[in-house]
Amino acid sequence: MEQKKKGRVSQSRVCLWVTRFFIMAGVIVSEVAGQDRQLPVCTESDYHYQYTECDSVGSRWRVAVPHTPGICTGLPDPVRGTECSFSCKAGQFLEMKTQSCKECVEGTYSLGTGVRIDQWDTLPPGFSNTASDPNGEYADDMANCSNSIWQPQGDYIASNTDECTATLMYAVNLKQSGSISFSYFHPDSSIFFEFFVQNDQCQSTAGQSRWMKSTDNEWASHYLQLGRGNNVLYWRTTGFSMDTSEPKPVLVKNVIITGVAYTSECFSCRPGTYTSKRGSSVCSPCPKNTYSNKGATVCQQCDQDKYSDTGSGACQQRSPCTQQDYFYTHTPCDASGQTQLMYKWIEPKICSEDLKGAVKLPASGAKIACPPCNPGFFKTNSSSCEPCPYGSYSNGTECRKCPAGTEPVLGFEYKWWNQMPANMRSLVSGEHRDFEEQVAWEAAGEYIYTPAMSANDYMMLVLTVSGFRLPQHVATDSENTELARVTFVFETKCTTDCQFYFLAGANERSNTLVEQWSRSKEKQSYSYIVNSNSTVIFTWAFQRATGFSNETRYNTDVAKIYSIKVTNAINGVASSCRHCALGSSKTASSCVPCPSGHYIEKDSSACRQCPPDTFLSREHPYGEEACVPCGPKTHSNAMRSTCFSDCKFDFRDGERTLQYDFSHLPNRTTFNSGPSFTPKGLQYFHQFSVSLCGNEGKKLASCVDNVTSTRTVSSYACQSTIVPSDLRGVKTVVSSQPISLADRLVGVTTEAVLENITSPADLFPTKSRIPDVIFFYRSSEATQSCKKGRATTIRMRCDTGGSARLSVPSKCQEGTCDGCAFHFLWETEDACPLCSENDYHQIMSACIQGIQKMTYVWREPRLCTRGAALPEQAVNACKTLDFWLKLGLSTGIIAALLLVMVSCYFWKKTQKLEYKYSKLVMNSSLKDCELPAADSCAIMEGEDGEDDLILLTKKSIFGKIKSFSTKRTSDGFDCVPLKSSSEHNDVEL
């Protein structure tokens, strides 16, 4: 309802405008008539017809509108026009006077209800051209992006090549459902190119991806249906280059829109095209060495000293011919084994032999010996090279049958170039032309090379293979992705920034750029691993200059390919034979495929399985030495085709064994490096996808290209470039340039070096006493900068302080310092060793009410996870402190009493002994024959009447106590028996 309301409001405004127009025109005419009644009557040259806007019922009026108001009078009255849906056929236009369709005259064309835009000398009417910086601000405010807009180039319009965003817009109102189609050239994946359409509500059309795919040095077409009403077309590009090279621009031409309103006139043919027929819907390009002006019906021939390409609007002056303007080739070998050397001018010929200083074409026909046939071919009686039949091989001379117990090594190996092989062809492709009939590569005996062409053209060499098949001794193995290998030796010699490309794909229209080289390159070899049977087209392309130049100063630039070798090719030929496994029967002599992971025993030619923890080498599957041992702490899969880690690890650390279990980590995780910026300020990230252990050799990490192609890379670790963009207010993420970093797990260890792969400890310094566990990987994909492929290490570090995190070295924010070795640190609690009884200790509680508890706690800091659990708390019976205190106090008191009693006893004994001893001394001092004085029982001064009687004889303690109680006389004195010195019997006193 709201849309209909808006439509009625718009129609009302149009009607109001038309009414005001007629009123003002009437007023002007009246005023003029009042001033001068002698104005002439308007003729057909003084006005033109046009239709009013359609009303709600789909009708309109035809009105006459003067070119200049007030110069004449008597305009025709308005009449009812044709229906709004009326249109003429292609090759016709609507004649407004009669409101009928007429045919276009010669030299003009019409699409009927369509519009063709194929002239780009300037920006065509209706187009708008804007640019914005990477942050979304328009170029009017940002001087650094003011020139980063689409540039008309005559036959096409070219995009920007920097990090600014250039937008080309065109608004069109369709009276009926229509379509948009255009041709585009998008050779460089460093530029993001998108095309989309928005309607009145700024809603994008659905159903197709807005990202345009890379065209790989060829023109491509894009078609999209449009709905009735207003449509705004957007062509948008953003350059993105992380190196110093400048990307190649996107080119757009031949924009055709159908479903528009009527066309009241035909369009003239643009220069370089013509049409000699009435009612034409298209103009034809002029042949080479001819030209035409705008609206031509025929093409004019160039003068003898001038030339032109196909579809040229003018002729160019020829220059004197030089040695770079011709090339040589070979004729097929004759019966005598010789070939003729033939010289030809490079087409189209743009030089003149008649000018001063020009060289002549050398004479052709000189005979030279034919080069040998390529391996796998033999020379026939007519000296031509034919492939050897299956089951035989050759070195280029004669075919020999493979011995029993062997099979042919199938493939293609081209190292002699007398003529183009049957499965190869060459063509010239450029920004604005495509010459299928021209030869871009010529055979020259020991190599194949590119003769001189236009500096902007692509000299393309295309090799087509029927498919690939593994040898019979190798069983199909989904976990080992190498199906075949393409190896070639090349050389480039350039005076400027030439480019040499290698592409692979399912067909010529869906090739993917594998590698490219800039400037001169010495003779070198490059290998590409084929992983799928869908890759059967291989293309080599050479371009002398990346800019827009037709100068001949680049004619000395050349690319040479010396040899091309393809393995495991279906319908290939053999240069040798290899041993194979034979059938189990004694009479069997035919080869049979060995199961996966089985090698061929040299003596018996039987299949034998590789030992555990080894995998089979595909290059040399003969003998037990073909079984390669797995790396440390890895195991072979059931098929013995690769080694993997079960995510468990253990090693001896001093007197204890540390055990790890990484299986609780996610099978696949992604993280981004820190933000990086291009010179123009475009922000991007490197996103890494990691699968630490995979799934028994299956690689689970994946990176995708969602811009220039739909390509996914699967490995243990991969990298893609992420560019965040803000489109129409909706945040989207662009992922491109995926590469594999880890195709094979080498081993797991705590050492910093494994198989020439180093994980420097200073990249990730730590003070932890728990060593890092390091996973080592390799990628077999060789690149221009990494001849031996890439290597990757992942350090697993114990961290119990928070959530898991992956990081790159602070010194190398992109994860690598040299572009070939990548290093990552994974800090997580799951990287800690499993807990054991050495990781906790016990604490004894006090005895409370006869109960004592035993509690177990972790040692701090705790550097373990899972594994052994803490034992349950133990409870034991015990004696309390009060009992032991009472017992000790009682024992102490008793001991003290006994000590006092003993002390008193010995003190009394000592006193009596001293007294008796003194008496004995006195008696012993009498002279001989003197009688001792009578013993006195009186109490001497100082003596105690209660003193105890001391017995000098030895008695027990109880005897002494008894004597003490019984030997005292009735008068209170003690009687002590004394022994005289004359040893008489004792006398009791």
C-alpha cells in the first residue's frame, strides 16, 4: 500500500509539473503574442515529441515540446500516446510523429527495448563515478582517493588498482522486466570486484553472488535479470595487495540493458564498427588493416605504410621491421629425419620492410636434423613420432615390451620440441581481443618459446590431460592426497616487469592461479601436486608488460619452457617400467594392485604390509625400506599410508613421567593475527585455522576463498586473508588467498629441533618449569619463495590461569619471520600434564573429641590437569590432649615425691656416717695396751636424740627400715655393732 501510495504521489507531482509547464508556456506565448503578433508557425525542426508519465491505468499523452520557447507558435495539440508497455523490436525505433516502429538506417543500430553502452571515451550519460577511502569516507574529503575512480579507456572502462573503493553506478527505470549483461576482465585476485543491483527500497537482488570470479586472463560475461521499476546498478572494486606490485585493473565493456522504455532514435555505430544493413541490432567490427568512423556503413582500407588491429577506428604508422618482428618454427620431420627451418612474420604484422633500416624476412627451407622423439614415443618410417602401445616403453627411439612382473610408468614427458604435442595448444589473449588462430608459443627444438606480440597480450600455452590414475601397486587412499605431479623447467628474460603465470583447473574458464613470477628468472624447476581428478587443464601464460602499452620495445622479452613432465596420466605413455606385485597363483604373471600400506617384496614380487608405526613411500614402494618410520610419538593409521598423533604424549622428566592428553581440545579452532594495514590504510587480518591432531590422519582445518573463486584448502593448519568491509551498512567479511601450512605431521616432542625444523625458544619465552610440547608439521607444496615447502610448529604450553588462546610470535606478527616457517603458541589448561600422586600432599588435622581428619590438597602452583583425582578425606580415631595431660601430671607428681624421699634418706645417712666415722678416728688414735674409753651413751652437744642408728653392715633397704624400727633400746638410744681394728668379733654397743 505504501509503495502504491508513493507511486500515486509521484504521478501527481508529474501531472502537476506538466500542468505548470503548459501554463507557463501559454503565458510566455501570450506575452510574446501581445508584443509581436507576427511570430512564425512552428515547423517540425522547432520542436520534438515526448511522452508524459504513465498514469494509474497505464496510458500516456504525446506532447510537442519546443526546443526554444517563444520563437514560434502553433505547436501540435497533445494526442493520446501508445500504451506504456509498447515497445519496438531490435533494429527498430519508435517514430514519434506517427507513433509507429521504423527500421534503423545503415550505419545505425537499435536494441528495441534495450540500451547498449560500448563507447567509453568519456563517462556515458547516466553514470556516476565515486571513490571512498578504506574507512568509507568519500573522495571529496579524502585527497588520497580523489583519483581512485573508474577511468574510461575507449573500448572499456578500467577500475582503480589501489586500496580505495571505487564505485560505478547507473540508474535505470524499466517499464517491464529486463536484464543486464556485460563483459568483464578480472585477471588479478588482489582486487575485490563485486556487482549488485538495488531497487527502490535499496534492497539488493537475491539469487546470485555479488562477488565476481576471477577470469584468469580472459574476458567473461555476466548476466542478471532485472525487475520492473527503478534499478540502480553498482560496479565496485577495492584493491588489496600486501606486496609492492600493483594489481591489474578490472575492465568492463559492452553493457547491455533490456526492458527500458521506448527508443525514439537509433544509435550510430561506434568507430571501428560498421553495418551495411537496415534494421541492424548490432554493428560488426572492422577487419584488421581497416578502419571506420562513427556511423560507418563500410570499413576503409589502411594505407600500405599503416596498419590496424581488428575493430580499430584509426590506422597506425608502421615502423621498420627488426629481428624481433619475425620468428622461426619447424616443419614436421620428413622420411629422411630432417626438418625445415621456417621464418614467419609475427601477426598481425605491424612493421614495414620497405622503410629505411628495415630487415628482410630470412629465407626459409634450411634443413636440420630432427630432434629425438620424446620418451614414450617412437619414430615411424615417415620420421614422425607416435606413442608406444600400452605395456611397452621407450626412450624416444623404439618401443620395448615391459618385462614380466613389471608395469609401465605412465605419464607425459616433453623435452624435445619439434612440433606442438597433440594435447597442447597455444593462443593469444588480451584485454580487448582474443585470437584463437594466432600461435603464441613456438617449438624451437630444445625448448618452446614465446615470439614477440603486443606488450599487453597473454601468450597462453594450454595442456589438457584426460585424467589421472594411481599405479596398480598403489591402492586408492583418501588420506594421501597426492594423485599426480606436474613438473616443468622454465626461464624468462625481460627488460621490464613481465609476468609469467601457471594456472590449473577443471577447464579453461575456471582456472585457478597457482604461482606467478615477475621479471627475469634464471632456468629453474617447479612442481605442482595434483590432488583431484577435477584438475585436468594446465595453463602457462606470459605477459611482457602489465600496463596499457602497444610499444615494440618489449619485443625482446621472452619466456622459454624446456620440459614438462606429468605423472600418472590416463592415456599417457611410458619411458620406463617398474616392478609390480604379481597374483597369488604360481602361473600368474599379470600385475595386481597391492593393498594400501603394502610394499612389493623384491624377491617374490608379493605384497607385504609395512610394520606398525611406519607408512609406505609412494615414490619407491619396493622392499621393506620403502616403509618410512613415523616420527616421535606418532603412529601409522590402519592403511599404513600416513602417521598421526592420538593426542596423547608422555616423556621422562627426572624421576617422574609426565603424561599429556590433548584430546579434549577442539578438533578445529581459528584465530586472527593482529591487524595489518596496506599503504593506503586498508585493514586486514591473517586468519589461521588449526587442527592439532586431526582424526587419524584426516586433516580437519579448512580455509576458504569466497571472493574470486570457491576454493577450500584442508590441512592441519592453513591461513587465509580476512578483510572486514562495510557494505550498505551490513558488516561482511571477505576471505581470500587460502594457503596450506601443514599437510603432514612430522612428530611430537619437547625438543626444539626435529627433521631440520626448528622452533626457536626465544620466540615464546617462558619461566615455567614444565617444558612445552611441540608439534612439527610440513607442507609439501613448493612455492617461489619456499622451494622445499612450508614448515609449521605449534607449541603447547601449560596455562592454568585462564581460557585457552592461540598466538603468534611478537617478533613476527604474521606468524612467520621468513614466509616459510610458521610458529604458533597454544596456551591452555589442556596442555598441562595429567595429575598424579606427586602433585598433591596431605594435611593432618588436630584430634578433636577423639577424631582426627586427613585432608589432601594440590601443591601450589598447580601445573597439572585431569588425571589422578584428589583422594577422599580420611577420618581416624585418636586420644585427646586432656587424657595425656592428666597422665603426664600424675606421673610427674609421683616422681617428684619419690625424689624427695630418696633425697631425705641419703641426707640422713650421710649425717650418721660422718658421726660414726669421727668416733672411729678418735679410738684409732690410742696408744698400744690402752683400753678405749667407755662408750658414752650420752648425747653430745649438737646431736639429735632422735638420730637413726646407722648399721655398718650391708643390709637391704627393707632391712635397714626394720633395723631402724626395732634396734632402738628402751632408753631411747641406738645400739650399733662395731668391728674392732683387730678383727675381733663385733661388739654390740
